[in-house]
Amino acid sequence: MKRIGTALLFLALSGAFSVPTASGAPAKIVLKWGDVLAGNHPAVQMIDKVAAEVAQKTDGRVTIKAFPGGQLGSSRDMIEAVSTGTQDIVTEGSANFGQWVPSIGITEAPYVWRDMDHLVKVMGGPIGEKFSQELIQKREMRILGATYYGTRHLTTTNRKVEKVEDMNGLKFRVPENDVFRAMAEAWGAKPTPMSFNELYLALQQSVVDAQENPLPTINNGKFQEIQKYLILTGHVITPRLVVINETVFQKISPEDQKALQEAVSNGIAWQNGELRKQELSFVDIFKAAGMTVITPDVQAFRQAVLDKVPKMFESKWGAGMWEKIQAIK
């Protein structure tokens, strides 16, 4: 009897366990939604907007509680928790799901997206649904939507970069990721993989002379203090995925599933707009901080990557997947 009580307590704490009431009606479903980002980030503010809409549309049958700032663990911890059902929803970078569905890795490939709208359209269509079905089959996780996290650009300590040839031999920090390393090599740079936490000191001590990140991340890292040039290469548009445990999702009635999906779509549209507005403001902020902002020959940067990188990773991403994404207008 004690074991049964313990099991019921565990399931209740998992987030979406609903117990019939005395009248036979199911109890309210409470969904725990975690994110590593801070509470003031639009991605987390989005959760509150989705929660309000879901509560209203379901008459309180489904409620959502936000857990920002890594309260429920690291990125890996929360993805594992959603997979096992001890957490209900997480928003995380799409590449983090590539270990189970390798083809998802293409969503963070350089120059795969033309712009934010292209990303949203593809991930909201058959290709995004294919990724979702594969993730359900492999790890019991369903993709509810893809959010825009930012466009990555290059900064350098003292080298003016206007064309791809200017990258030749540049000591360039990249994330610990094979695709980013291949991108840097395609530009003629010398990639140096390292963790983000090491980057400021590495730039300050000239261990590396360049890095790349979305503008808000550049600002948060205070790289404008030690980098002279901002080069608007726009090489990677990064998506983050809103993912729910599949068993939890199936416990929700079809009517309320629809309400949840609509609310997530509306929340993503709001978040994307807010993040884009913030992003655009940083160019002026960096200029005021003394950085020189350069719009380079982006097509040359793009072509150097396309000539080499997609072929290198085709077996991982799936034959023809790059072309299918590019064909969507």
C-alpha cells in the first residue's frame, strides 16, 4: 500500500497527472514549462502569455506554470525530464535534439534560412511535422512550435572584415560543434572550439581574435568592450523548439490540445516580434559603444559555405533535405 501511495505522489508531482474527482470529471491538468533563460527574456514572457490564453480557452482545465532561469535543471536535464515525463514542456535549442533525430541538426546550419519568416514557415509545415514525428518515435517528445532566437554575426578584435578573403588565417572561436568548425574553415579562418564561459578572457588575451553570436548574446557577454568590429554576416538564424512530453499531450482532450497549440503559435509570433525589435536596437547600442559596424559581401560568405558544408553533412541531415528547405518560399 505504501508503494502505491508513493507512486501516486510521484505521478502527481510530474505535472500533468489528472485524478478523477468525486463526480468522475478529470481534475485540472497543470503543465510545468521550463527554460534556462531568465524571466525577463521574451521566450519566458511568452510562456506567461501562452498560459493566460490556455487558461482562458480551456476554462481553467489546463494551466501552465513557468520555471525560468534553469530552476528545473540544465538544458540537458530538462530535455531528459520531458522525455521521461517528469517535466511537461521545455523550450530549447533545436540542435540539442539532434542526438536522437540527426536531421534536426540542419535547422542550425549556416545559411539554411533566408530569414525568420522562412524558418517559421518551414518548421510550421511538413518538414517540421516530420521532425516532430521522429522525435515522438525516438524520445516521446512532440514539437509544438519553433521560435526565433536570433541571427548570429561576427565580431573581431582588430581586423576589418568586408569580404570572405579577409577571414584568411583569423583565429576564430566557434562553439564545440562540427558544423560551425566546418563553416569557419570554409571561410579560410582557423576555428578554435571553446565553451562560451571561456570566451571573454580568450578574446581579451588574444587567444582568439574573433567570435560569432546573436546580437543580444554579444551584448550580454559585453564583447563590445573588447571587440572593435561588428560584421553583419547573418550566417546562422537560430531556432529554439517548444517541446512537450507525448504521453502528457495525449492526456489532454482534443479540444484542449487545439487550444494549447493555438496559444503556443500566438505566443511564438509575439516572442519573435519582440526579440527582433530588441535585436535591431543593439546595432545602435554597439555603435554608441565605439564599435565599427560593417555590412560585408554576405553573398560571398554564403557561397563559400554552400560550396562545402551541406555536402559534408548530407548523410547526417538526409539526402535532399537542404534542397527541400530551400524550395519553400
